[in-house]
Amino acid sequence: MEQKKRVKKLIESRGGNQAEFARQCGMTPNELHGILNEAKKAVNHRLLLGIAQLGYSTNWVLTGEGDMEFINITKKDLEYLKTQIQVLENLIKK
């Protein structure tokens, strides 16, 4: 299963309201719609941070490994994730 399909599955597990999910992740519904439905757009760090803030596994979204289910996460964990996502994005751009 690809990343976008995993995000859609996560949205479905939260009731299926894509617009509400976008707002909860700090995005506009149009931004999330673009990520999920446009081939050229990828799951980005803003969406991953929102998913982490909602308490879900970004590792599951990115790799499909582990569980999607709710996890306990601290601010320190979020800062670490943010740093790691930025490092990965920089590697991808090279």
C-alpha cells in the first residue's frame, strides 16, 4: 500500500471526513485534497507533523511498517520527527 492510500485509510478510521482531518492537521482541505489526489504531489512534512500531532505513527504512513493505531507522543518526539523529516526531504532533493 502506498503512502497516500495509508493516509486515506487513517482518515477513514477517524470517520472519513477529509476536510475535518485537514484542519486537524493544520492544513486547508484543498491542500490535503491536492496531496491525496494529484500524482505530482507527495505526502509532505506538514501532513506528517499533523498526523503525529494527532497521535498516529508517521512510520506507518511512510513505510507501512508497524501499527497505524494511536501512540503516545511528546513534544520532544515531535521535534525529533520534524528534524528527521527535514533531513529526509533534503536527501530526496539531492
